[in-house]
Amino acid sequence: MNPTTGTTGTEAATARSAALQERAARVIPGGVNSPVRAFGSVGGTPRFLVSGTGPYVTDADGNEYVDLVAAWGPALLGHAHPPVIDAVQRAAAAGLGFGASAPGEAELAEEIIARVPAVERLRLVSTGTEATMTAIRLARGATGRPLLIKFAGHYHGHSDGLLAEAGSGLATLSLPGSAGVTPETAGQTLVLPYNDIAALEAVFAEHGDRIAGVIAEAAACNMGVLPPEPGFTAAMIELAHRHGALVILDEVLTGFRASASGYWGIESAGVPGGVQPDLFTFGKVVGGGLPLAAVGGRAELMEQLAPLGPVYQAGTLSGNPVAVAAGLATLRGADSAAYGRLSAASDRLSASVGAALTEAGVAHRVQRAGTLFSVLFGDFAEAPRTYAEVQRQEAFRYRAFFHAMLDGGVNLPPSAFEAWFVTAAHDDAALSRIEAVLPAAAAAAAAARP
């Protein structure tokens, strides 16, 4: 809603965002620095956001939205959460970076390890792509093997070997990979259907002595939310270890978001001794909204990284003190009460979305992974297991649903292949505003045509 005019939807001004997009397009490819921001799969004018407070964001035209993007996850406690802003301001006042170690780096590593005790050592980097790239290099360096297994629809950043069948932005753009990736590089990655242990067994039987590792999202969240089937992660780890390969659990998105200890914590709760992958990657929440990510794992494996071992990794901005301060304040503020609010908001909103779509006669499934959820439009008699099944959804209905929600003052992810994010700041007032818009959005989805 525009707080000045009291208008919403198509009545609300978008001229300033449109002008900013036009200006950006003259100097930035597509006018965006990350493809999903271009609204390519939903159409319309991308909103330029200029501020956020709690569960709300405001665009350049002064329109306020209840936000369900949350900076793609990091705004766990809400936008501009006062203790996080205070920590950032104090860190920035002391200097933006020194190219040397700072005390907060070890404090953040200790906080992460306390939540995920399967991690014994941690290396801070700047992006999730860098974290997964480092984990893969470490797996190859430790095993001396060349091949990597990934699953169709899982997204692990945009490094060359990981873009095949990658979901997320690539699913939005309908691209199977990327120009500029050589056949030789692509040939080092074996892409398998998710949740298919038989396929995994077959590829290990054929290539087992050449496979360095398996990388998987802890719960897939870049083709919509698609959790692993019960027992799949544990079976994947056992099979890989039997063949001398390592397992990388990618929690860049789910880490400290799906639960206090990520999706690893949810799965470990039902497994004697817990689920024990070899390496983890983290991002999003660990930086509190600033560029920061991490790779962690067993001590003897992590200590093969330079300067202790032969696997090289470095970064001028790794462990930046301002980003570390944001991440540390976010994790310290993410206590049991905060996760209780996240869980309650996810439960209420996912149920409300499902009820509105059912009332409008729209076939759908609401998918959950801890506090994360998304909606699949279409007739799914059973929960999908693979990327191929997810791709059968009626994405054209999401376009109509998205714009009806946006017109009503609710900011959703601009792609049907993304997770939705609540925050601990989504209180009754914010959730009620979303629920008030749902009937019209569900009706728009029902009326949509390809």
C-alpha cells in the first residue's frame, strides 16, 4: 500500500521503479545484477526496493509490501532488526576491513559449530557459490578423484561445473546450462534424478573409483521446496562412503533457516548418531544480509585447506568484519523464541494459502521443509520426488497469483521455482494483511490461461 495515497495494486505508482529499471538497463546487463530480479518469468515492472522494516519493504515509488522474500533468506529476524543494525554500525565505525584476521571470525565459527556439531572446522568466504566451489575442490583434492555427482534441480551457485539442470534462476530462464561452460568441464559432473537411490547405486557401480563426492541441497529449495524422502540423505551418505567418496550437504539456503540447526538438524533428529556428511556449505543467514558464506566439515578434511594443506583457497574479503558482525548478531538473535515465531508464521501462512486456493478450485500442493515452503500449481496426486515432476507444474497460474498478490501489497518471490520466506517479525498484523489478499490472488490463479 502507498502510505501517502492509500492506493494499492494497479492504482499504485510504479513510474519510479520503471525509470530506474530503464536507467539500469543502459549500464547493467538486463538492468539487474542477479537474473531473477528482472521478473523474467512473471513479467511486469521489477520493483526497486529502497527500505525495509520488520516484515515490510518499501519501493522507490513509496509502495509498502508485506515481504515474503526476506532478502532470499537472510532477514531471519526481519528487515533492519535493531540489534543487527547496531552491530553493523559499530563494526563499520571501526573500519570496513583490514586484510587481516579479526576476532569476530572465530566467534562466528564457534556459533555455527555449536549449532551443527558435525562441523569441526569452518572457513569463511564471501558467497554461496564460493563456498560450494571450495567444497568441491576440497573433495577432489582429498580423494584424488575427478567426478562429482549432483541432482537435477539442485542449485549450488553458478560455478562452471554445477549449472546443468540447476533449477532456480536457470529453471526460470528455461536454460539447461550456460554458454561459456566447456564440454570438458561439464563432463566432470554427473547429474542424477533426486530421491533416486537406485540411480545413485548404478552410477557408483559404473564410476565409483572416479567419483570424488556427491553434492546435494539439504532440502531442495531452488525448484520450489522439495525435501528429501525419509532415509534418502542417510542412504546417500552410506553409499558414497562405501565407495570412498565424500558428501557435501549444501545448506546455503536452508542453514539456520529451516530450523535452528538447518535441515541437517531436522534430519538428524530422527537418526541414531545423526546424519554425518563430510562437508557443509552455508550462506544467507550466516551473513545476516551481507556477503558472507562458509564451508565446514571434519577437522582432518578441512585442514587440507591452505595454509595447512595442499588445497588452495583465499579471499581478500573473506571474513569481512562488517559482514561477520551482521551474521553473528543474526545468529545470536535467532533464539528459540524467534524460531517459534518463524514456525508459527509458516504454519499459519502455508495453511491460509492452501485454503484460499482450495476454495477457488485451484489444484495445488503446498511443499514444506521446516519453516520454508512454496506452492506447486497443478494436479499432483502425490508429492513430487524429482525435478522432472516439479517441472509439470502450471507456472502460468503463479504469474497471475504473483501479480494479484503484488497488487494487493504482498511481495512474493518473482518465480514459481523459489521458496517463500517468513521472518520472526511476521506478526498477526502482517499475516492478516497477506490473508486479506489471498482470495483475490487465488481467483486470479483460477482464471489464468497459458
